[in-house]
Amino acid sequence: MEIFVDGGLFEIILASVFAAAINFVFRRKMLLIAYAVVLVTAPLVLLFTANKEVLYTVVAFAVINHLLLAIVLLREHNRNPGAPLFKMWKK
């Protein structure tokens, strides 16, 4: 078995790409609204397809968390429209 050592390079690249994608989404209002809609509706879909009582409770907490996250992100975007929410590099 070969040991593959990268020292976290791929994780850093993946985190940078993820941050750049999030900044791209958050700079555009329609993409942010679409992201918020998907963020809120994904657990709701689980809520209507699950049969276990514990899963309902977990999904309810997830929906509340996603609603709060969507509200915070939209409020922050409205404070500084067009500005990235996460600054990756200093200029």
C-alpha cells in the first residue's frame, strides 16, 4: 500500500475554491436567494419523507438553523451589497 502524503495541500486548495465559490454566490443577489431557498427546503424535504420521530426532531432543529443562517447571510449581504462576505486575500 502506497502512502500518499500531501501535507494538506489538497485541503487548502479545496477550501480556497469553496471560499471563492461562496464569495461568487454571495456577490450576486439572485444566486444568494436561490442558495437560501435550497438551504431552507432541503431539510423540509427530509421532514416530509422521514418516518422516525427522532428524525423529525433533528430535521426541525436543522430547519431552524438553516432559517437563521439564511437570515444572517441575507442581512449581511444587504448591509454591503456587492462586497464579498468572506475576504480571502488582503489587497
